[in-house]
Amino acid sequence: MDPVIIVGAGPVGLTLALALARQEVPSVVLDEGPGKDEPRPARTVVLREDTAALVDRLTGTALGEQGMRCTGFRAVRRKQVTGEITFDAADPAPLHIAQHVLTGALRAAIADEPLVKVAVDSRLDSMEQERSGVTAHTRGPGGTWWRGSYLVGCDGPRSTVRKLQDIRFPGRTAVERHAVAALRAELPWEGKALLHRMPPWRQSGPSAVEVTARPLPHGVWRLDWLLPPGKDLVTPELLVARIRETLAGWTDGSTPPYDLLDTGVHTVHHRVARRWRAGRVFLAGDAAHLLGALGTQGLDEGLRDADNLAWKLAPAWHHGHHEALLDSYQTERRAVVAARLRAADQALPVLRGGGGLRHLVPGAARGHDALLTDGHLGRGPLGAPGAYADSPLAPERLEGEIPVGTAPGAPVTDVRVTAEDGSFVRLRDRLGRGTLLVVLIAPGTGVWDRKHWVSAGVMPRLAAAVTALPHPAELLVAEEYPGAPAHSVLLVRPDGHLVTALSGVRPADLYTASEAAVGGAVRRQAEAGSGVR
């Protein structure tokens, strides 16, 4: 079987390659660059807890040690604090990390992965697909033809893959524009992020109605100034003047010492590709969607694309083409991204209404700051991880289904579980292997050695039911799960989204839900020789 061709060696393409390798699927990554990334301290990303955990699993590193989780988040309007949040181990902040550091960790892991080949200086210029696979041609010093089973375009906003497939990319241009600076300085709120709306000091150049500051390791901060609509030029002189007056405004005096490391101008677009799948060709990351206004993070969604697509490509690669499972990638991911874009587009006129804000009812500004905080922190309609509530992989209503603290289709809570070898691990540690997870909620099992309860109660019957499932599954045991009563059974997808929760051991319901979660009978359809449309 030919490898999967991945076009683009950014974080999304590299994450997809590693995720496929963990499920024993080989890939070729076409990198149009030289295979290394220029350090850009001002180019950073924010990852929610579960996406940071995804990268940790794939790279075998503690990504948090190379980035920064702020200890708190403060919202300020003019000179008044309108909201403040403190983070701890039970409620951690998102991870803020330089993109070249993230990419470096992914590249280092790939260097030790025999199932992934990276072809540098290889820019895609043409491709063809037929019933049995995809052929791609690259130009460059080693220009050649590549043969693959599938092809995934992770090649950014100007995606060549998307253009070659003639897929439209509608949306809005320049929704927001930010001046960005990375600098080393001592600020009054060490380790805390800040959202400052309508700062009271005079602005140099185009007025900035909002400033955000996020800490990075080693005393470095990333500052973003939201610029007004238009194409006013942000010169180095204007940016330096803005840095000085902002730092002086925050310290109530003269500008403190600082070391400017990097600058840039970041323009946010809102676009979603019409199709994310064309036969054996898929789109992911910025090739499929652009978002990022109001604090939301596009790369975080791109990594979720990779996680979602990898576990669906793996059974198709191993067992044969499976339409329902592969189609569900576009259905699920496009719906989630489109919902986030709609939420941002609905909020933009209110939050960026300029003088109109003065006429809103008292307290509205505080609510707007809370909404923006949600976007920055990955919460609420602007920032929370999406749920696949209307997924074609969701089972029909089951007789034994019960509600728990996680809605069907939403990401599961990371709890401690006992694995089949008796070890205690986190639930997230068992994700990404291509297997379904069956979690029994059994209070008290954590204080007894596994040998004392593995053959008692409902365990033998549940173990037999798991063995009989139509897709490989792993049986785990948790002492507790939010909202789940004792002896309930949770079925979890390989990407960590809940399929269903059942009251007790119900082999027939568990089988039905498992079959639906993988798009039907994969093996039966593969044996029937399903083709590409």
C-alpha cells in the first residue's frame, strides 16, 4: 500500500504524519522549504489543554516546559479592571509557545520515526488521482513524481492542493489587523496575561483600541495592538513609539528597559473551504479554514483537523476505502469551524462597534470583555472545543444511554484510569492509537490491586463484550467521571470525543454504538471493494 502524501511541513502536516505513524500508516511529507524553521519570537501560538496533550503524546516531550501557561488573566478597560481569572493545576491556562519551538519538537520526533519521510525543497505543482491512489509531482532540486494512497493538503492559506482541486475558499478578508512585538521586559503582572481595551494613553500612529500581552519563557512577552480598519502603514518607528508609550502607561511612569526581539503585522482573515474532501484528497489546517479574530486560535483547530483525520485514514489505509468514515471528517470538522466563525462574525459588529459602545446599556462593556476573554482562553462560543453533536458517526438513540457530564460528541474529561496491564495512566494517554476506548466507572478500584477486581462483578461480561466489538477497543477502568454513576460504561473515540454513556454493561448497545462510531462495518465494506466516487 502506498504511503499517505502530506503537502506542507508546518505544525498541522507534521502532526498528521506523526499521528498516522502511531497507527502504523507511512507518509511522505512534501516540504517546500529546507527542512528547518527560522526562529520568530513574535510568531507564537496558543494551544488548549487537550491539543497541547496531543502534541506531547506524539513527540514524547513535555511541551509545557518549552512554552508558558500564564498564572492568571486580567481584563482592563481604560484604567478599570473588569475581570480577573486565576489558573491552577485543576484549571490550567492554555499553552503559549513560539511556533518554531512547536515545529522543532515535531521535526525532532519525525527524525526518529521510520514511517515518515520528509522531502525537503519539494514544492507541489501538479497532481492526479484515480480509483487506486494519487500521483503528485514536485519541482525543485529533487523534482519527481510521488505515488500515494491518499493526499492531504496542509499547505496553508494559499494552498496549491486546494487550487489544483478547484475548491472555492469564500469568506472575509482582513477581519482584523494587529501590530505584533516580542520583547524581553519586566511588567507589573509577572506571569499573567492582560487584555487591555481602550488604553487611556495617547496612541502613536493609527489608534489601537485594544492591546493584549501574553508571557513567554525567559521574561519574553508578546504584545498585540489591534489596529483600526484600513491599510495604514505600521512603520518600525511608529511601532517602537507604541511600545514605549504602552510600557510607560502600564508602569505609570517612564518606559522601563526592554529588549525588542521581533516585530510583525498580523492580518486575520475568515474563510472556510467549500469542500474538505475530493475523493482521495483532503484539506486540513489553514488550507481548509482561516480564523483568529477576537482572540480565537486557528492553529489549535488545525491540530484538531489532523487528529480527526488520522484515525479515519488509518482503518481506510489498513482495511480498504470506507466512504462513511472518510466523509465524516469534512462533516464534523467543517461544522465546528463554521460555528466558531459564525460566533465571531456575530460578535464582531458589537465588540468592534467603535463609538457605538458608548450608547450600550450599563455593564455591557464588562460582558464584552468576558466574551473576548473566552476567545483568548478557549472557552465559551468563541473558544471552546467543538462537539460533534450532529456527526454521521453518532449512534441512534440507545435504550441504555444515560447523560453524564460530557455531552455525546464532546471531548472527554481527562481522568485517571487503570489500563489493562494494571498501571495508572491518564485517559488522554490512551488516545490516538486508532482504538476505541471503553471506560467502566467503578468506584473503589483505585485502592485495590487489579487482580482483586478484574475477574469480579461486571468485569468478565464487559471484557467479553469489548472483545466482540467490530473495531479494536481497549478496556479501561476509572474510579469516577464527572456526572457518571457507578457501573456506567463510556465509549470514547480514538480522538477523545464521547460516543455514548451506557447504564451498566449492555453488549448489544455497546456493539451498535461502536459500529456507528467507525462509520459502519469497516471490514465488511472493505471486503465488498468499496471504490472512490
